[in-house]
Amino acid sequence: MKIFIARTAGFCMGVRRAVEMALDMPRKYKGPIFTFGPLIHNPQVIGLLEQKGITVINSIPEKGTGTVLIRAHGVPPGIKKKLKNSGFTVIDATCPRVIKVQTIIGKHTKQGFASIIIGDKNHPEVIGLLGYAGGKGYVVSKIEDLESLPEFEKAIIVAQTTQNIVLYESVKKWVEDKYPYYRLFDTICNSTLMRQSEVKEIAKSADAIVVVGGHSSGNTQRLAEAARQAGKPSYHIETESELDLDALSSARSIGITAGASTPNWLIKRVYRTIENYSFNRTRGRRKHFYAVERSLLLTNIYVSIGAGCLCYASIKLLCITGYLPYVVMAMLYVLSMHIFNNLIGRKADYYNDPDRAAFYKKHQILLSSLAVSAGGAGLLTAYSAGLTSFLVLLSMSIMGLSYNLTVIPEGITKGRYRSIRDLPGSKTALISAAWGVVTALLPALSSSFKPGIFVVFTWSVCMVFVRTAFFDILDMQGDRIVGKETIPIIIGEVRTMRLLKYILVAMAALLIVSGTFGFISKLGIALSLCPLSLLFVLIKHERGHMLPGTKLEFLVESHLVITGGIALLWQFTK
């Protein structure tokens, strides 16, 4: 079964902005924190905000305290005034696209125009837009409603930003034929246009379409409507629990799209559920390979193998003998630290990788024992290699275990930065540095100083940095929810992806130049294929050809394993 996700699926710009504003509210503004009406049309997100103490009010009290966030759909202008007069601090999270429509209506109302709004009269966006029409606003949802309106001397026609494209095009044609002097404005959001266009394209190659999003979400309803109009079986669901897997069992290809108010973690859960179902139904090697693949990723055994391979490649780049203790040391350290971090970080995994969160909850005792055993065995291996290696690895282990611990008591400081994890971008930077030490610097301590050490250390750190930051991009929404300030959250997804591409190109060039001029062994020239191959994967993902899931995660981790494979082949062919 082939599964693909629409590139436009998930939060639109306006919804992402509103949700991020809401998540930032508790630390920026005086509580209690409210939203006036549901912030967006997604019950799961509203429930999440309630867990963080951000509740919904639907009416304005005579006297209020705290801060109110205006919902993404906007409100009539009189509501804002009443909220301020009541005593609330008012923060406006209205989508900029909706504000544009409000401005168009407000401007023309002052000039005496009537405003005809193509939309759902009970939708909060439309209710808000009517507030700018000064009593001269009319809502229509079909051509017949237009025909029942009186003829206006001056009128404008706008659309609810999430309106159906087909309907609005027919409205425009009707108006141009009957009242060409009416002013028409194309106010359907670009995001809506692209989603509805893409779902039609998906329908050409998919046997069935799954539309993920709130049942009360207007734009999600429009997507489901567009999918049905394309003539393919479509299923509108809010969560993966509503999936009718039996109904999908006969489909060879399934397209997944989602409304503008649907968070990525819900899309990811739906994708994983269908993916798991698909592989569980298959027989033979594919099913067994998928099971092994997923088990290696969940237990972090595969990432530890990658650490061992990266260490072996680093040793061969520096022409160091006696590699085995350092390869074992790197594998055990990485295995131990990654299991511990997954055990402690299950809150983020609940959103980013629910399968992993459930796995670690179910096997908590066994995995804890494995982490302790691996950590202890790694320290014993380091001690056998020398006191310096033991002390370095011990220090790194202590730092790794204290990453999530509060080191500055609340009574001493009221600041946000009370643990290492609170430092913006610390996760990716520290993981990369730790890998660089165990895979490159520790082996180098057993040998005389070589200038190539800096090259190999930099390459190792950068490969792990790209790998970790890329996974951070995939997990941005979940990390944002639990308060992690990863690099993509700090500088943005686009800038992070651009940075990773530059790093990979630079690493390939560094290995080729260093290998050519003898700073490291000529193996570096062959290993330059690894960053270039990872660059190819990032570009393919960016273009929508590689979707987040087990396959992509396994492929990215495999680039670390491949470094060891290339080094081993090079050793045999010398």
C-alpha cells in the first residue's frame, strides 16, 4: 500500500501564528489567560491549551482580569472594545488574511457599499466580518441566496477565507453576468486554494483520500467536499481512532490531507496507523524487515550501531590502530544516553512519535535496565582503554544524565533557564558535541597528535548535527508544545534546512580536500559520498518525495552506518 501526504496538509500560517502566540502567553502576559471563543477549530489543540491553563470564554463579564487572546477567525470590532472596557488585556491573534478581508469591508462600508459575504452565516469568521459591514452586510452560501437579494446601487462581494473555490467561481460568473458593476474581491486564502487544488491532484492517483481535521472546521469540510467531488472515496476524521481500516484495506494507494487547523502530530499519527496496518497485512520479507527496522529504531540499537560505525570511520581516517574498545565505547555510550533521554522525554514523544512513547511506557523497566547496563559497560570499557578515556566518558555521562534535571532551584532564580535543557538549541548542540568526542576525540587520545583530528572531529560533529537538527524539524510542533527551544524553533524551518544543506556541502568539500592533501587518509574522498547522499535525502524530503515515518528515519540513521561500511570496504581494498 502506497501512502502519501499532501504537502499543504497541516497548520496554515494564520493558525500556526495563533497557536504559537497562545503557547507563549503564560510567560509573556498576566494571567489568567483566556481565548475569546475556541482559538481554532480543532478539539485536540483546544484540549492541549486547556491543559496549559488557557481556557475559553464565550461571553464578556462586567469586570474581568487577565489576558484575552482574540481567536484566529477574528471578532466584530465591538467585541474588542468591550473586552478592553471590562478590564482585560487584549491580544489579537486574528489571521492576517482575515484582517485583510475585514479591512476591505470596513473601507467600503465607509464609502456606502453593501457587503455580500460568500460563506457560512454561523461561522465565527463570517460573524466577525459582518461586524465591519455596519449593518449592511449579507451572507449567502449558494447562488439561490444571491438571487433572493435586492439589487444594490453599490456592493462588494468577498468570500470567507476558507470558502469552496468551485462555489466562489460560480458566484463570480453569476455576478459578472447580472451585476458587472459590483466589485469582486478574491479573498479565499492562498492556503485554501492550494489545499483544494492539491486534493484534486491527489485524487487522480489515490484510490482513497483521508481528510484529517476537526469536524466543525470549515476549511476541513471544504477539503472533504473537494475530495468527494473528485469522485474518490473520502473519509473525514479527527483522530486516528476514527480510521475505518477495513474500508481502506482494498486501496493500493491512500492520500492523506488535512485542514489548516490540524496539527502535525495528528497527521503523523494517522500516517503511522495506516503505515503499521499496511505492513501488518503484508507477508514475507517486507513485513519482517519492517518489524526489525522499527524495533531497531525504537530501542535505539540502530543509532548505537551508527555511532560505532562513525567511530570506526573516524579511526580509519586518522590511521589509528586498536579501534575495537573505542567502537564499543561509542556504541554503549550512545545507546545508554539515547534510551535515558527517551525515557525522560516521553512527553514530547507523545506528540512527535506516539509509538515510541507507548513503547517506552510499556517497557520502562527493561529499557531502564538496558540503559544502566550499557552505561556501566561503556565506562568499564573506557577504563580498560586508559584513565583519561574513563574520566572523559564519566564526565560526559554525568552531563548527559543531568541534562533534564533542574540544577538551579526555583527559590534562587525566577528565570526560565534552570536546567541545561532550558538553554535554546542546547539539545542539538550537546548531542553533536558528545558524539564528536566519543567517535573522534577519544580514539585520538590513544595516538600522537595529528592535524587531521580537527577535520575528523568537525566532520563527525556536523554529520550528527545535521541528523539531529533534521529530526528536530520533523518534531517542531511537539517540541513547541512541551517548551523545547530547538534550533528550528529558534531560527525557523526554512533557515534551518538551508543551514543543514550548507553544512553537508561544506563537509563533503572538507573531506575531499583533506584527503587529497594528506591531512587525513584518502578514505575521506570516499566518505564525502555520505554528506552528499544525506543532502539528496533532505532535498527529496523538502520536495515532498520522502514522508516522515519509519522509512525516512531509518534512511537518515543509515547514513551513519554507511560511513562504517565504506571504511571497512576501503580497508579491505587497500
